[in-house]
Amino acid sequence: MSELRTERLLLRGWRESDLAPWAAMNADPEVRRYFPGVLTREQADASAARFQAEIHRRGWGWWAVEVIDSGEFIGFTGLDAVEDVMPFTGVEAGWRLARSAWGHGYATEAARAALEFGFDTLALPEILAVTSVTNVPSQAVMRRIGMTRDRADDFDDPTLPPGPLRPSVVYRLPRGRCQRT
């Protein structure tokens, strides 16, 4: 299993001690603002178990993110295959952090580490990021890590119910354009 280190963060497998803070952040309506709703404890635990199973199976995925200096779990960042129902294929980068971790540059730092892993270790030709058109903060991270949006790729996410979250954007980063940390 791969672990990634940055100057301030450790991207690692999931631990039992991550479950309570993971559930708390996914029960926070502000953290889940760009998702259809909050998660129950059972749903949060199940998602963490799925994430860990994927990391164990293939050596990468949605890693738990820990602040090295404090040992605090702050969310997840990583890579995963685009869902089959999407109108495109590839591997996407993603992140979700607890509110207390916002505004510190952690999402950008962790995402860059995931991109480097994807390009250097997995030899991916391109990495995508997908979010709701309304999720301006996540799109800002996408731009900071060097991704670009082509409005021709915008789509309605078939995994979301009709409503304001369904219109979505795709940002892309080809292998040769990755900004190294």
C-alpha cells in the first residue's frame, strides 16, 4: 500500500481512529454543501471501509489525510477511476476536508501529491477532477494544481438527482503539465 508524504501531510490508509472524525465531517451540512445530503454514521463508516478496501486491493485510492505535526485526521484526498455512468473515462483526483482544515492550503498540497503519484507511479496520461458547477472553492483548487476546464466538457452528473448540484464541470491535467511541489 502506498503512503504519500508532503511537507505537512501524510496521505495514508484508513484507521479505526479516523471513523469518528470522518463521520462528523460528513454530518456537517457545510462540508456536504455540494453533495445531495449529509451522511449517517453507518454511511460514513461504509465509505471509509470501501476506500480502505480499494487502497488494499490496488495500492492507491482515496487516502486518509493526516497533519504530520499533530497527527490529526482532516479528511481524504486521492485518485479513483471515473464511474462507468459518466460521459467520459479516466482517473479523477478528489478531496474533502473537515471545515477546521479549510484555508490552510491542505487540499492543494495533498492534491499535488496525488497527481504526482498518478503521473509518476501509475503513468497516467491525464488526471481529471469533477465537481458541481456551483462548487467554486473546489474549482479554485483545481486551477491551483494546474488543471484547466473546457466548457465543452460540462455535463449533468447522472449520479445526482435533478437540481442545482447536477450541472457539473470537468477539469483536466495532461501528464506533461503537472506542477511539481
